[in-house]
Amino acid sequence: MYKASMSQNIVKKKAAYPTELTEMQRRFCEHLIMNEGRTTRTAAAIEAGYSEKSATQEAAGLIQNPKIQKYLQHRLNEVNRGLTLTRENYLKRQIKLSNRIEKEEKASKTAAHEALIGKAAGLFIETRINTSISDMDVEERMKRIKELKEIQKDRTKLISES
């Protein structure tokens, strides 16, 4: 049987971002990430637990730390990845909003969200055709109505096939 020698290196899976941060450093980073654009580094340092007197200097030092920069980069990527707009995310959000409005018994506002959900899911197609039927005689109007009905049949058929 083959036995591993003591000199062989064991490969350990590295964390996606540094785990050597202190609790205060991690709180500083998380405060910056979750309040991006709405807070200062100094405020984040104070919220993380650093003293108010030295918070500005601490924040300047922290932001220069390569471990913190790497942590911030990876965490921001994680957060932004979760905020990517996709059809599924949009549908989930609209359904949650619709349910919340329905629970608040505001049925008149629910209809707008239901329409958005239907359009996003591909269930509804909005078609607007602008013509002036007052300028047409009866025969032309009937011909145009038949054309519109054919267009509607074709669209319904396409939707049912998908």
C-alpha cells in the first residue's frame, strides 16, 4: 500500500476572501459595503467600534490594508451579484410586491402589478395600433378588423407554442 509521506504538501482550499480580519475590521468593511455611498469611512470606523478621536486615522489605515481591500472587493462582488436584474429576480420582486399590496387590501393597485408580472412572464403582449377609423368607410373598417383579428390569432398561437 502507498502511504503519504510527511513531506507531501496538503492542499487546503482557500477562502474566497481573507478570514484573518479582526471582528472590528470586519464590522468596518460590512458597514462600508451595506451603506455604500451613504456613509463615510470615519463613520464606518466609529460604527465598527473604533474611538471617535482616532476614527479618521484608523479608517485611513484600514482602507490601505491589502487584506481589507481584498475583503471589500470580494464582498462587493457577492453583494452586486445578488442584485443583478434578471427575469426571475424581477418576477419574484413583482410577486412579493403584489402579495404585500393584496394583504393590505389595496386591490385597485394589485392589478398594475399583476399586469407587470404577466408582461415579464411573457403572458401578455401589449399592442397599440393607431389608425383613424373615422376616415374609413364601413367596408375598410371591416377589412381592418379582420386583419387585427388575424394578427391576434397569430400571436396567441405563438404564445401557446412557446
